[in-house]
Amino acid sequence: MSTRAELTEDRVLETLRSVRFPGLSRDIVSFGFVKDLTVGGGNVSLRLEIMTESSSAAEEIRRDATEKLRSLEGVHAVTIRLDVKPPAPAAGRPPAAAAPSAILPEVRFTIAVASGKGGVGKSTVAANLALALERIGRRVGLMDSDIYGPSQQMMMGIDEKPYVNEANQIVPIERYGVRVMSLGFLMDVDQPVIWRGPMVMKAVEQFLQDVAWGPLDFLVIDLPPGTGDAQLTLTQKIHLSGAVIVTTPQDVSLIDARKGLAMFQKVNVPVLGIVENMSYYVCPSCGHREEIFKHGGGRRTAEDLQVPFLGEIPLDPKVVAGGDSGRPIVAADPRSAVSEAYLRIAEGIARRLEDAR
């Protein structure tokens, strides 16, 4: 004789934990989207409060949640109200009447630098892209939102602590003409960050709201690898001007790059293009070119997914030395082939965003 499991809020919430934001790794319950849940008499009613620019992603969440709840034993009817709220407006892509209190009101363009996996040199690309944008005459900020592994304080050679101004905002530290803010400024270098999702989201939100960035043409945001809390917070809180996806030529990196790219497309963030890092190595003695990690995968992936291919960054021991010494290669050796590649990428990004305004 079988007994039917009682329909409870806990069972409903457990089912909803299998529903994820499209392209992201976390579920809608842990993100706090589920509101006003009521369960009784075989009926399930709830409200989904989702802050996103993508109405299609919100509808996809509602369809997925409805289907999974209807398949739950004991459920007779499911009612899900959808409450979609757009992110706060920001300069760079403002609505017709942007509020004066909008997040980052003095920043023209916000660029997220992302990767589907770690180890592809995303933070190195973010630092040198910021420096390249500064070299072509733009006012630039660099926000290190890689909460679990902040590294921009080392890469940019910063060991001092920021101060808080009269408006109770953290003042970013300027290095090589770029304003920099990183969680690494505020923590012991040997202290691991063991935070749950909501804490990560709050930290990213504070970097957006409580830092005195001042007037900037570009704010380059170094994201954690993968798809998760920091990425969702950014797309919820500000209108990102675009995302740059970093990969290496290896197949395993390209697979993850596709996932990262798909995430931004799901939330209506323009993908500015793909950068192939560690693309090839040229021997300084004989000029022989060696494609250590294969070659051309980034360009093929960009063509397959119909997004721009921004360029190839060659391997150079000076990149590693510069990152360890706090002097990125664009600052340390501005005439190198690597620096020239970054300058071409920066010029292409600036031209595309500024021409579109």
C-alpha cells in the first residue's frame, strides 16, 4: 500500500531549487526570487520577483518552474505571478529619463571581462585592457569583482589601503592612470574568502554603489570565472555596456567560453567579442612561432556564434613577470607585440561603443 507524500512548502521549495536562471549555475530559491509562497489543498501559488533586463529569461524561468511544480505529486494547480524589474539605469545606456541617483552616474561605459573557466588569464587581460584604454586617452577604472580570488592589487602593484571620503565612499587607488578597487585591498593576502552567494552579491553591489569612481569613460570589471552570483548581480544592478569573453585556444577552454557567452546573451548583455589569450609564442632568438595550446579556436568560436573576434594575445614571459612585479606589460613594455595587441583590442572596443551612442 503506497502512501502519498504530503504537499508542503519544503517540498515545493526543494522542487524550485532545480530551477536555475538561464545560463547561470544557481537556483531561483537561493537567489531569493521566490516570494509570497502559499501551499494548500493541492494548490501552489507564488510570485517570482526577478530583477533583469531580459523578459524572455524571466518567462523561461516561469515556464520551467510551472512545469516542475505541476509534475510534483499532490499538486492540482499552479499559479505563478511574474514581477520583472529592470536593473537600475547607468550611464552608457541610459533610459529616456535616467534618475540622478542612478548607480555609476558618471561612468559612460561598463565592460565586464569574463571567462567560462579559470586559468585562461582573464585578470591579466582585464588589467592590460584597462591600461590600453587609458593609453588611447580614455578615463578608466578597474573593478576587481573576482571575490574569491582578487588579484588586481598584485597585478597593479598596489599595497596601500584606500580611504573613505567625506561622503562615506571608498576612494579607489590610482595606478598607471587607472582608478583601481579590489577586495584584495581590504583583506589579508593569506586570508581565504569563504562566502555564501548573498555575501558575494552584496560585496559586488557595494563596489558599484559605495566607491567614489568619479567621471570615467570606461569601467573595466574583472569578473570571477564561470557563471554565478557576481555575474547576476552586475546584470541586475547596472546596464552593462558589453562583455568581453577570454579564452585560450584549447578545446576545453572554448567549451566553457561558449557557456559564458551564452549567459550574457540570455540576460541581454551585448557580447563585445572574444579574446584568444596565450594564442602563440614567438622565439625572441630565432623568430620561430610555436602554437603551444593550438591556435585559432577563439576566432572559429566567434564565427560560429556570430560575435566579433577581438584579437589574439601572444605568450610572452614578460606578461608573467609584469603581473608578479605589479607592472602589467602594457605599462612595462608598451612597444611589445603583446601591448600592441591590447591597444588594437582597446581601440576596437572604444570605437564600437562610442560610435553606437
